[in-house]
Amino acid sequence: MQEQKYVENNVKGKAVQVDFAVLTGPAQVTDALLSNSAQFGTVGPPGTAQLWARTINGLGFKTLGALSAMPYMLITRNPAVKTINDFTESDRIALPSIKSSLQAVCLQMACVKEYGPENFSKLDRLTVSMTHPDAMIALLSGQSQITAHFGSPPFQYQELDKPEMHKVLDNFSILGGPVSSSFFTTSTRYAEKNPEAFAAVAKALEQSTAWINAHRQEAAALYIAKTRTKESMESVMRQLNDPQFSFGINPQKLLPFVDFMHSVGTIKVKANSWKELAFANVHDQAGS
């Protein structure tokens, strides 16, 4: 979106400046959105559900669409751990944010399947908040208390390249299919006051998604250049060509997060449809 200047080109006859900011995590993105220091932001399914529930009678945050669906894997170096039931007090699971990140909520969902609804937080005591790079370093070192990492690409693939590592589960297996990993969001108040800007950004999201799907090699090169990653082109393309990876604006498995978070009291508002959390521009999509 930034490289192709889609937003600027979609605002006809006007000179606009679009600023892109990289923030450190979902909490920072949420704060930026609520303070209006950013008008659009990407957050995971739990963050999308919380923003919607917290602002339903005010700013009214909703999603313009998803960015992608990709597997997020729980990786461990402990050979005794084959399922989540095998974790013990000597294990520690690193993930982005305890209790609130996509990985943390997925782990709670897995606990419900394994132990029942009343035990949704059974493994919370073993979780540790860490950035993905730090978690990978800790896990691979073999010297840290961290014995597992519920991560994301590209870190999980780098971990699995090591013979002593193996996968326990992933978000797709927990929810029974592809799960949108992040959502592009803004407030209803902003969309109503700035319809032209909203339309330009919504269209830019569609254009960016289409460009990635049509130009995988160029997308990989752009990713490497922008992030300054040390990953090889071969490694990035291996991930992009994984059949479980998809780039599309259709929200997948958003409602199950809302239902779960409402059932355990994380949010106080229940939705009857995923469309309640989305703007009309994606209502014709095959969401869930």
C-alpha cells in the first residue's frame, strides 16, 4: 500500500499525505487508534473484538477487512511434550502478550477443548510475554526457562529448521480451518466524517491484496527490503508458497473469537454475526 501509493492515487484531485508507522505490538496500535494519533491500524482477532466491544457505543471500531490467514504454531524443544496436556511446571511458553494476544487466546481455546470451559486459563500461569525475536533466541539457546514458543512466521519456520524442535499445535487446528491473523481497523466515527478517505483506504487494501497475490516474488523482495530481514529469498518464498498461507480481505474465524472472549468474560458484548464487527465494504465476502 505504501510502496504503490494506492491511497494517494485513490483520492482524486487532491494532494494527500499518508504516514505509515511501525509500532511494537497490539497494545500500542490500540492506544494509537483510541487516541486518534493513528486513524487506521492492524490488530489481531482478539484486539479487533476488544476494540469493537469497548467502543460499540462510542467511536465504533470495526474492520475494513483482513490482511491474511496463516498458521501460528506452538513450537517446543521439550521432547516429552506431544500435546498441551504434557506441559508441566518446569515449562514456560513464550507468546506476544499473556491473556490477550491471538496466541494467548488460542491457547485458552485449546485448553477448553482439552479440559473443559471452566479450565480455559489452565496454562496461563506458564505463559511469558516476549517479542517473537526474543522468544526464538531464548528457545533456541537451550539455556533459557523458555521451553516453548507460540509464535508466527517467519520465526516458527526458523525454529522448525532445528532438529530438536517440533510443533505441538497451531491456530488452524484449534479453530478447525484458516484463521485471519490480523485485521485492518478504523472507527465508524472517522469513516462517517471522512467518507472519501475511508473509501480510498478500503480500496487500497483490496489493491494491495491483489498485488501480493499477483506478484509473490516482488512481494517477497519488498518484504526483505523493507524489514531488512536476514532471511533469504528462498526462505521467504517457501513461506509465501505454503498452501496454508492466503492473502484476502475476507474475515475468517473472527466470530469464534468474539464468542469465546464473551463466554469467558474478556468482553461484555456478544455478536450474532461477524458482520457486526465489519464495515459494509466486506459484507459480501465469505466471512465467518
